[in-house]
Amino acid sequence: MTAMAPATSTAVQARTKRNGQRYLRPPGALPESEFVSRCIHCGQCGEVCPNRCINYFGFENGLTSLDTPYITPREKACILCMKCGEVCPSGAIQPVRRTIPAITEGVRMGRAQVDKQLCLSYQGKTCGVCYRACPLPDLALRVGMLEQPEVLDACVGCGLCERSCIQMPQAIRIIPAHTQTGEVL
């Protein structure tokens, strides 16, 4: 399985580079094509965000993304407050209740991926920073011996693990849902 990890990572990086920077859509966002067609560029999601993690594209990601909201988890991750879906007037971002079952069912921003070659815990040093940052510990991310992180099915891709990683480059990254063609998270 580790032999496939670099190829998978390279394929995702290639798709991401073709589409511009690696980014996430806000929690509750519809699938990419539907999201882009329904977003009315009103900016309300970013205004209500208490963490100020929502930014808006200029021309750097192409004309179809112009003025649409995005999150760059390494800069500032989503805290899953779910306020953006409450104010979205077009339904591009669906409302999701702020409960663990509703979030794990209704949020698909992406999925964390651990690079064991970079992760300190897999190099024999305990770390666990990503686990302590996770808002869904033991549901989305758990740790084993030496606090080695393992991503679980309930990972919603909020990016708090990536944001907290002390490695440079980071050992855990969110692979955005919109770059995973044909894959259900």
C-alpha cells in the first residue's frame, strides 16, 4: 500500500495544479460543478465565519471560480462552526446542524492523508499534534503507538490537522473532495 501512496499523491497534485491552488470549499458545499453554478458570489459565508478562514478567488483559479469561497487549510482551517450554510441564500452551501452525526454525514470538504515518510510519529518520535487538533478525535483520526495518526472514514477534511502539523512540509494534508474524481469520501 505504501508503494501506491506516492503515485496517488502525485496524481492528486497534478489535478490540483491543473485547477490552480489546492483549496477546500466550505463545509456543506455542494459538489464542485453544482456549487460553482449555484454560488451567487454574495460573500455572506465569509462574513459570518468566526475563524475568518473563508477567502474568495480572483482570477488565479480561472473564470468559473471567480469570487467563489475557498479555504486554504495550511493558512487557516475550518472550525466546523457550520454558520456558512445557515446564511447561504442560494443553497450552494447547505445548512448542516452542528452535531457530530450531522457533520460526519453532511460535510465532505476532503480527506486527510498522512505521509508516513514525513510524519514524526512514524519516524520514532511521538507527536500527536494533528490528533489533538482534530474536532472529531477517534472518529476522523485516531492514534496508535507513538501517536501515529490513522485517518478514519469519518474524516470530513476540515483541515485543522494540516494546520497544526509542525513538520515542513506538513506530514498530513487534506486532499480536497473536488479533486477526487470518482471517489466517494
